[in-house]
Amino acid sequence: MSTSVKEAIAARHSVRAFARQPLSKDEIRELLEAARNAPSSLNSQPWRFKVVTDPEDLAWFGTSDASKKQAWLANAGAIFICCADLEHYVKDSQSAAFFYRSNNILQGEPLKGVEAYVQKAADDDEAAKFGACAMNVSIAVSFMMLRAVELGLGTCWVGMFNEANVKARFGLPMGCRVVNILAAGRPDEATVFPRKRKSLEEIVIAD
């Protein structure tokens, strides 16, 4: 029986204990396909992924050079370096705005709003571009995490890493910024502790 989206959302949790088993090529492809089909602003799709499966590289991620000595990363079946392509984010957003105008998909104030948004993205400094891109990448990574649950895999979003060292080791392009590292693999957990979640009353702003 397949897992529903609701079930995947409820079951997903951060896994930090993996069986030392590699992911198959098909499993890796399924996770990347989930990311590829995620929504993005102006369909810019600024996410880029470096897939790491070599045992030596996986072990490196558990060192202080990479991630503050998070040794458990060495047991992941694969690590996805999730990046934002700042240059193509702007170019693809500009292309979308041109498409909307030339095909009369948007007109008047909505079109002006899109064009102003795109111009702001082009004029922004790197930090602002990275912030906008990172939001889109985060959506794609969320899709990957839910697909992993459906495949019987576990994941953990890792935000503690040395970006300069990661980029240097794996030869990432100049225009790419690392948003996060996603560890994926077969869970090997003795205990899964319940996750405390705020109530609806705490997260919904009342009238």
C-alpha cells in the first residue's frame, strides 16, 4: 500500500542514525525527481544538487572540516549538497517575465508587479538573491524528504557546515551557494522520540 501525503508528513522526522548501506541509483533518481517537480517563484527552479556517495567523502562530512564533527553523517546512504544557482535564478525569472508579457498571460498591474519583482532580483546584492533562492530550494528539499518517507528512507536536513570547504572539495560552481546538506539513507534507530509540535491555536493568528 502506498503512503499518502498526509501519512508521509506525519511520519517524517530527522534521522541521525543510518545503516551503512548505499542508496540505489533508482532511489537517488526518485529523490531528485521529487525536487525537480517542486514549485518555484516564476518557475525559476534555481536548485542544483551534488550527490555524494563515495564512502571517503561521506566520512569527510562527519569531520570538523565539513560539519562540526557530526560523525553520524558517515553512515548515510547518500548526501545531497543542496545549492542555489543565483545567476540562473535571475536569468530564468527574467525569461518568465518576458514570456508572460509576450503571450499576454499577465497584463496591467499584475504584469508590472512581476517585472518590478524581477528587476529587484537583478539589482539585489548577493545576500538578498541568496535569500530568495534559498526559499525555493527549501521547497524542493521538502519534496525530497516526503518522497524519502514513501520509499522507506530517512533524511536529515543539516544546516551546520563549512560552505567554503564543501564548495572547494566538490568543485561547486562559483555562482552556486550551499543552502543545506541533506543526509539520506536507511534508518537504524533504536528509538524514535515523539516530536513536540505547537497546537493550531499557537500557530494561527486569530482575528
